Amino acid sequence: MNILEFTGLVCAGSVIAGLLGSLTGLGGGVVLVPLLTLFFKVDIRYAVGASLVSVIATSSGAAAAYVKEGFSNIRIGMFLEIATTIGALLGAFLAARVSGNVIATVFGLVLFYSAYLAGRPRVKHAFDDIPDPLATRLKMNGSFPEGEGMRHYCVHRVPTGFSLMFGAGALSGLLGIGSGAVKVLAMDQAMRIPFKVSTTTSNFMIGVTAAASAGIYLNRGYIDPGLAMPVMLGVLAGSFIGTRILVRAETKWLRLVFAAIILMLGGQMLYKVLAGRI
Amino acid sequence: MRRFTRWTDQRVEDIIGNLLRAGVILSALVVFVGAMVYLARHGQKPVDYRTFRGEPSDLRHIRGIVEDAASFEGRGIIQLGLLLLIATPVARVAFSIFGFALEGDRMYAGFTLIVLMVLLFSLLGSSLS
């Protein structure tokens, strides 16, 4: 395969990954790295570097649209970014210390977990309006547009959320993914932030988190322009199409298909590690 | 006062939204130009990403990337576009400090400053060594 063919194929694959990622809200990173390593036989470190770059592109592109809607809470995001960026530095340093096998194994497990999250129905929790003293001191409680008025919400369990965010950042730095699933889990489940606010705030945090490890990746030579170019342009195009064609359609079956795909990729990734082929 | 604060929040967010969009579009354009140069010159060569060698040192540091791009090297131009992309969220955070300071929110200006320091450490600290 020459460079022209390779670039075209990787670009096409990245368009699909970006499309799936934006339609399901899980991001393209989780499909991209397995796609590159399993099908294009790319070394996992190059794959992780290219994926991380595309994560910054989609997050920044989407955040531009979200911030205008008034859902994302910049104070919650900025405070938690202290945890995600420091976590991301740690993850990126770890990525340089451990072997490709370890990265692939952790990646396989994260794929299984993402498949579980994507496949299960979302648990709705009851809101309570008893303010948490720490969250109040940090000015995190907010409101978002719902129906005709604004709906107020209170934030809870800040330390738990902060620790989970540190983990999300470390995974992002180690695996080159946005780890939006873990971020939403921390905000939606632990901190009891309304789902719409959690997803949009997570999206704006992803780009900043990824930028924290990208500097280290660049410096260590993980970011190859020849590979990152088709991946970045492809994912960007795919997610752009995704946000245009499907805004309110039924995504339940799509999430199930996506869950099945990443489950398969996770299994294959772990199999290759065991068979010693990564 | 509260109403005024919210208006400022929204205003700052609007500017940030435009900043992010401009950064992504600009970097995608630069990457695209680099891609054309790169593919025109090297498109027929065989591809090999199976084994990790790491990038040559000029593509790992800001100075080397800028020099490569200035001499119209395809890979250097692409890398410059990627560098612009990485800088976009950093600029966003830097602008947020300004936004919080404008609102008189010292606590959050401080939090944001911490985030900016971490980002600059990653981007510049490792690049200068």
C-alpha cells in the first residue's frame, strides 16, 4: 500500500468513526485506535497520538456550538479541568513508560466498559434541591433552559467528582481518547448534574484535557503528521455531518449497534495482546 | 448585578465559541494545505507504521516545526496545523482567565490560571528541554 492509498482509506475510516462518535455522543476516539491498530496495523503509540489530535478537533468544533445554547457550566468545567489536566499529564507520562501491550490491555477494558455504558438504558435520578455547602462555596450551582423557563440545579459530591475526573484525565492521556463517558459518569451520576449540562460541559472539557497530554505526545514523537492528517480531517468531517443530519432522531438502536461494535473491538484488542501480536 | 454578571458570562462564552471555531477552521486549512504538498511529493512511497520509531526531532519541537513549515515541507506544514489545533483550547483557557477577572471572580480566575499553567508546562516545558 502506498501513502496515497493509505491516506484515503484511513480518512474514510475516520469519517465513519467521527460520524458514529457524534451520533452516539461517545466520541470517535474509542473506535479510532482499534481501527488503526487492528485493521491498518499501525503501532499503538502512533494510533494514540493521531486519535488525541482528532479528539481536540471534534471537542473544540462542537463546543463552539454548545456554549451558545447556555447548557454548559463553565465554572464546573474549569474547576474539574484542574483534575483532568493533571491526570492527563500523568497519563501521558505513563504512556511513555509502559509497553504497547499494557496500553492495549487497558484500552480493551475501557472498550468493554464503554460498550456497557452505551448499551444500558440511562438511569434517571431524582433531583433534590438541597444545596451542598462545598458546591455552593465554589459557585457551581446553576440553571439551564428547559421548556419556557430556566431550571435550577444543585451540584453534589464535589470531591468524588473531582477524583473521578483525575482518573478520566489519566485515561485520556494514556489512551488518546476523550474519555467523555467517564466524565459524564462523574458529573451525571456522582455530582448529580443534569444530563444535558453534564454532556455539554464534558464536551468542552475534553479538548482542554487532550491539549494537556498533546504537548507531551508531540515532544515524545507520538504525533506523526502523515497519520494524524487523514485522521483529523476525516473525524472532523464525520462529526460535522453527524451533527447536521441527526439532531433529534431515535438513537437507541444506534447506541446498541455502537455498543456491539466496540464490544467486538475490545475483544479483538485483548485477543491480540494475548496472542502477542501487538 | 446578577443580571449583569450573567450577561457578561454569555458574552465571554460567545467570544470563546467564535475563538474555538476559528482555531479549528484555521488549523484544518493549514493541515489540508500541508496534506496536498505531502501527498504530491510522497504519495507513491510505501507506508509503514507497524513499528514505532518516533518522529524526527525537528517535528517534536515548536521551533523545528515552524522552520520545516517555513521551508514548505509537507509534513512540517501539517504539524504546524496540528500545533495550532493544540493551541486552540490553550487560548480558550487563557481567554477565560480574562473573562473571570472581568467579572471580578478572583477564585475562578485563580482556578483557570492553574489549568493554564498545566497546559503551558505540557506544551512549552517539555518542548524547551
